[in-house]
Amino acid sequence: MGQLNIGSESFRVEIEGPEDGPVLMLSNSLGTDLHMWDPQMPALTQRFRIVRYDSRGHGGSVADTGPYSIAMLGRDALAIMDALDLHKVNWLGLSMGGMVGQWLLAHAGHRIERAVLSNTSSYMPDARPWNARILTVQKSGMASVAQTVVDRWFTPEFQGRDPAAVERIATMLRTTPALGYIAACAAVRDMDQRESVRSARRPTLVIAGSRDPATPAALGREIAKAIPGAAYVELDAAHLSNIEQPEAFTAAVIKFFTAPARKAAVKKKPAAKKVVAKKSPAKKAVVKKAATKKAAPKKVATKKAAAKKTATKKTATKKTAVKTPARKAVAKKSPAKKAIGKKVAAKKVVAKKAAPKKAAPKKAAPKKTVSKKPVRKAPARKPAAKKTIVKKTATKKTARKTAKRSSR
């Protein structure tokens, strides 16, 4: 494609691979250009639509005065995506390109499908080496730091085994615009994404080199721990692991971008929540059962109370059969009365109960029952005896009168 103009600035962008393939955007390291990905291109272009570009200050892209920031470089990537009408891409970034990838994951995650962050860090523990490098380039140019940087990028074994590959990368470093390199060094030096990267939620693979002095493997492991579900791969290489271990690096990248398992794992979590949600009605049913069991004794108690009331009514009926006046007292009793009213009512009941005792002699029924018994016929003779006595008395009086007459 060549140059892509975004406003007044120009970026070198190359697009390769099948037009209908998933888009994979590549971002280079500090001091290199888009050709650092040449070892991966044959395999990647078979499966992906590759979009690679020179970062600001590098290769054929704009190299203005700095300092730059990682956020500024991240916005450059978004501007390129917008210019190419790419709503969402897969991301592959190494070193500084991995730092830009972390910013995108944290601040524009909806634009990233999946991301590989290789040989990178979320922050630089010591700013002094960066300040020294900036001063050296300002005074002596890029050639003055080339060998020192190359020794950090490749192990001694690889430099002896493939000097041509090492020289190709060293040439990129020496030809990087000094102004752009210094500005990008400031962006790396001042970066701290240790907290913001924790908000990343897109599938991520972190690749580290076990012999990397520039961004040690321990820093890569910290990124993998900070991003939920991130995968981690460690290669036997120094900083530019894609060049020192091209086959292993490319295989890990393709496996990650083509694996379908991650989306399925994300979908399983809501299903587990639904199962839990279904269990909740059962718990309510258990609570209802418990409530029913607790309510049952109340019904029994109510029945018992009803039985007591029935027994009370029966007793009252018996009492009423014997003592008719007591009914009025029972009818006058009311549970709504106050305690004082109950005492007064009780006194009235006592008074009324006493009344039947006085009225008892007036009852004729008991006398009739006694008169019918043959044993009690003797008292009926008493009046006759009284009459005999009266007659005798009358006889005596007559005798006395006769005696008086005869004496005369």
C-alpha cells in the first residue's frame, strides 16, 4: 500500500493476505520498522489479512519532535484502523508494540478481538538507562548505540549462528530517525500501565524470552497475571524472540489466534448463573414447606382450644340444667370487659347463685316425691291424734260441767 495520509501526517502501511481473512495488525519494536515481521509473513498471510505499519518516529512514518507517549502511539493505531475502515482487529505487538497493545486493551478494548503482547512490560523500573541512551543519541547519533542495543536484543549464540539476520536488524536500528527514536524512548521511559492493564478483558497471549535483559520474563509474567485469563508462553530467546526463535514464535501466535476454545469458556459462565437462578425457587419451596410445618401446630392448637370451648359449653349446659338462674350470669359475661368489670360481674354471679338457696323451700316437687313414699305416711296420723286429744279434752270439760251441775 505504501503511505497512508492521516490529516497532515503520513504513515507507512503494508497490507497483505486474503481479503476475506481475519485482520491481524502488527506493531514494531523501538528502533525497528515493519520489516521486523518478515520471518512471520509467509505463515501469517496464509490465514490472516495482515496490516503492518511503521510506528511514529520509525521507518517511513512521520518523525516529529517529542516526547511521545504510549497513549499518543495508541491513538495513531486507532487512526490507521479508522482510515482503513477497520472496526476491530487482532493485535500482535513486540516490545514498544506490546506496550501500545496494552493501552488499546485498556482504553479501546472494543476495537481488539485478541491480542499477543510479546517481550514487553507495563512499566520501566529504572529511568536512568533511558536518560543515558537519549543523551548518547542526541550527541553521537544512532550508530553510537547500535551495538549495545543489538547485544540486548540477541543472545551471543544467535549472533554467531545467524549473523545475517542480526545485521539486517542492526541496519534498521541505525537508519531510524534520531529525532523519532529519542521521542519514542521518552514514551517507553515514562510509561506505567500496571493498573490500567488490569481492566483488559480481551483474550490475550503474553510471550516472553527467558534470556531477555531488556524486558525480563518476570515482567511478562506480571502482565499475564494482571489480565484475567491471559495465556503465557516463554521462549529460549533474548528480546527479539520472533527473530531468534521464528518457528516457535509463529506457531504460538497462530495457535492462539485460531483457537476457538476461549469464546466457549466465556459463554459457560452465564449458563452456570442461570442454573443457580433456577435453584432459587426450590429454596423458596423449602421455605414454604417449613412455614407449612410451623403453621400446622397452630391449627392443632386451635382445634384444642375449640375442644376446650366445647367442653366448657357442655359443662355450662350441665350447670344450667341444674341451676336455671346461672344462665343469666353466664350470658352477661363478656371477654371484652376490663378486669374491674369482670370482678363486679363475678360478685353479681355470686349474689345470684345464693338466691336459689333461699328459693329452695318453695319448690313443690321435692314434697310430692316424699309424700308418695309409704315410709312417710306416719306424719299423716298426727292430725288424728290431735283430734283425739281434743275430744278427750272436750270430754273432760263435759264431765266437769256435769259435776258442777250435780253439786248444785
